[in-house]
Amino acid sequence: AYPPMEAREGWKISFKKLLNVLLFSVIFSSFLIISLCPFGSLEPDAVPRGGRSLTILLWTWPFGSSFNFTECSELLGVPGCHCHFTTNRSRFCRADAVILHHRDVCGDRERLARLPRLPTQPWIWLNMESPSHSSNLSAMDNLFNLTMSYRRDSDIFVPYGELQLLGQPQPVTIPHKSKLVAWVVSNWQEESHRVRYYQELRKHIPVDVYGKNHTPLAQDKLLATISQYTFYLAFENSQHQDYITEKLWRNALSSGTIPVVLGPPRDNYERFLPPDSFIHVDDFGSAQELARFLFELAWDAERYRGYFQWRRWFQPVLGTGWAWRLCRACHFLHTTEPRYRPVSHLAAWFM
Ligand SMILES: *[C@@H]1O[C@H](CO)[C@@H](O)[C@H](O)[C@H]1NC(C)=O
Ligand SMILES: *[C@@H]1O[C@H](CO)[C@@H](O)[C@H](O)[C@H]1NC(C)=O
Ligand SMILES: *[C@@H]1O[C@H](CO)[C@@H](O)[C@H](O)[C@H]1NC(C)=O
Ligand SMILES: *[C@@H]1O[C@H](CO)[C@@H](O)[C@H](O)[C@H]1NC(C)=O
């Protein structure tokens, strides 16, 4: 009825073992906790690990134009978020990460694929253009480890702008309006959705068009000029998920007017903006109906003000500037545990 001696011995031995294992794991796990979180409870997404300066190689200046790098800890207001940026390729082997701008590398996949790369060095695909204006996307499959774009589901999300929650509600001030509808357009494509929509809209409401081949408008006069308008046509050059650019964030919102948007569907805009902060062309059956609505709204001061009420709590901030974007990458690399995966279907994802 008793267990044989051997079995009892075995049980004794494994009890000893178990004690050892327990003791070891208590010591080891506290060591782990201490070494991973040297300052107690860290918020993993906010505080840079260690504060070591990371070297980030920018493979080319985006579109070939240089700019000044900034100190990310200052720009982001995050102490310890230090990165040393360089475009000097002799740093390639020692760089903690490499950022490659799509337009400047998409013509030569072979050359990139041949580079001897460190297995631990993530390559970051950077692109702010929409799929319609990104050639050779499929040539970029299986080269990168992280994505960086205006798409919200990028590893490193770099939007053209975003809303910032104010600490205190602010009184709303609306710039004085003396004109009706403005549009600034530089890339005029006769067959594009936005130009065809404009051609229809102008039959029913006057639209002042600025930009190349239209009324010239200097950059430093842009916001002051647009702010006089009751509405601004924030028409994107192509329609893609999350592709909402400075046409909305700067031209329309920073100038203090109401954007009339043409881009992705309304529910996509509503992931970035309150529903009553913009007018969507899809809300109307035709350009004529939209025009009628704009006339009504322009004459209804109370209803017009309704489109500004969100500004009591939020302010639009611009995400433009390459230096700022690079700092978002710096922050990501500092704060996110490496979980790099080869981006195998970049084209399929981005399209
Ligand atoms: C970069 O900084 C230098 C010195 O502060 C300044 O003269 C130059 O205009 C800046 N360049 C750009 C592109 O902002
Ligand atoms: C690039 O880095 C190398 C090695 O660090 C250095 O010798 C070289 O002068 C640098 N080139 C430029 C243009 O700064
Ligand atoms: C696309 O890639 C091919 C082959 O690498 C290249 O010949 C072509 O110039 C590239 N197109 C663009 C627009 O870069
Ligand atoms: C990055 O992606 C490349 C190409 O897909 C792959 O060979 C490499 O192992 C990946 N590196 C990391 C750190 O995940």
C-alpha cells in the first residue's frame, strides 16, 4: 500500500528541486524587475529607456532638401529622449536605426537589398504621400522593419496635424468673415475628383482660387488671407484611408475657418476630428445642394458658430516638419520594446 522507496526518494528530491527553483525565481525575477524598471513603475510609452542617445541614420534628405535636426528631448518635452541624427552613411554600421524616405529609394530596390545590414538594426520606411502618389510600392516589400507615415496604423504615426486637448476651456473667437469660399491649389489635374467637383460647385457658389496658375498667394500671407473666408475647400489630391493633410490642419483649421472636406469618407475624418467641426462633400447629394447649404450657413450666425464650439476644448496643432517627424521616430525607438517584424506586404497594407 505504501509507495515504493524509490518513488518517495524521487518525491523528496523533486521537493528540494522545487524549493531551489522557487528561491531562484524569486531572486531572479526581482533582479529582472529592478533591471527593467530602474526607477520603479515606468509608463512604458512615455519615458525613454536609459536615456542613451540613439544614432539614427537618415538615408537621404526627403525629396533632396535638407533641414536642421533638432534636439528631441526639447522639441517633445521628454527628458532623456536623445537622438543623434546624421545623413553621413559612413555611420551606417553603427546606426541604431536607418530611416529611408520612400520617394528617394523606390527606384533602386536592388541596391538597398544588397547592403550588408546588422540583424539588430531596424530599417524604417518613411512616406507622407498617398498611395496614388507613391510609385513602386511593391518593390519595397521585405526590406523594412517599421513603417512611419500618416496612416494611423503605422508603427510610427506621424499625422499632418492633430487636436490637442486644452487644460482649461477657452473662449471661442472667430476671425472676421468678409468673403465666402476659398481654395488654394497647386497641383491642378483636370481629371482629378477634386477639380471636377470644384467645376461643378463654382456653377452654384463663387469660389476664390489661389495658387499656381490662379491668384498668387505668398506662404506668409496664406493664413491671414484664408481667415477672411467663411469656408475653405480642404480637397485632398487623392482619396485614401487617413490621408488628411495640411490642407485641413493648416489651411482650414489653423486659419480659423470651416473646412469643406473631400477625401476619405466622413467616418474616417471623425477618427481625427469632432463631427461638427467640418462639412463633408459626401453629406450632400450634389455640389448644388452643398452650395445651397453653404449659403444658408453663411447667413445663420448662430449655426455657423456651432462649427467652432469644439475649439473651447481643443486646438489644432500642425505635425508638419521633418525634424518633428524624426523626433517621433526617436521617441518610438526609445520607448517601445523591440518587436520588429519584417514588413513583408508593405504595398498590400499601404494601398
Ligand atoms: C539651420 O540653422 C542655421 C543656423 O541656426 C540657420 O542659419 C539656417 O537657416 C537653418 N536652416 C534651415 C533649413 O532652417
Ligand atoms: C562622415 O563620417 C566619417 C566617419 O565618422 C567622417 O570621417 C567624415 O568626415 C564624415 N563626413 C562628413 C561629410 O561629415
Ligand atoms: C521603379 O523600379 C524600377 C526597377 O527598380 C526602376 O527602373 C524604376 O525607375 C522605378 N520607378 C520609379 C518611379 O522610381
Ligand atoms: C528587418 O527586416 C529584414 C528584411 O525583411 C530582416 O532580414 C531583418 O531580420 C529584420 N530585422 C529585425 C531587427 O527585425
